[in-house]
Amino acid sequence: MAKTCVHTDEIRDVQPSAGGCEECLQMGDSWVHLRECLVCGHIGCCDSSKNKHATKHFHATHHPIIQSFEPGEDWRWCYIDQVYV
């Protein structure tokens, strides 16, 4: 049986917290791709980026679902269930 996400009820209508990775912008660092937390709007860098701020945000907040913040991409990922939403 295929796994499904049981956390979609946590998705909110959020506003992006920044135009780039919040923490990288503060540090003056760069990123590869951006992810948006669909619970609070935090913008963090992906796991291909050296700082992995989107995943660090999940570990700090337990907000389960992110969406790509890249132009033309709309996929969503649940960290807890490890599936696309």
C-alpha cells in the first residue's frame, strides 16, 4: 500500500518570509534551491545547499510540509511521512 501524508490539515495560506533563504540572507551565504514552509511561510534552502535551512526549520519547528519555492515548480513534500503531497 502506498504511503500517504496525514498532515495536510496543517497547510495554511502563508506569505513567504523572504525573497530568498532567510538564514542565508542574514549570513551573506548562497543556496541552490528554495523551499517554503506551508505552515508558517519560512523560506529556507534545500538539502542540496550546504546549510540545509529548510530541513533545519523542520527539525526546530516540526512543521511537516514544504513546497518548492522555485519558479515553475509546485510540488510539496511531507518530512514526517516522507512522501510527496
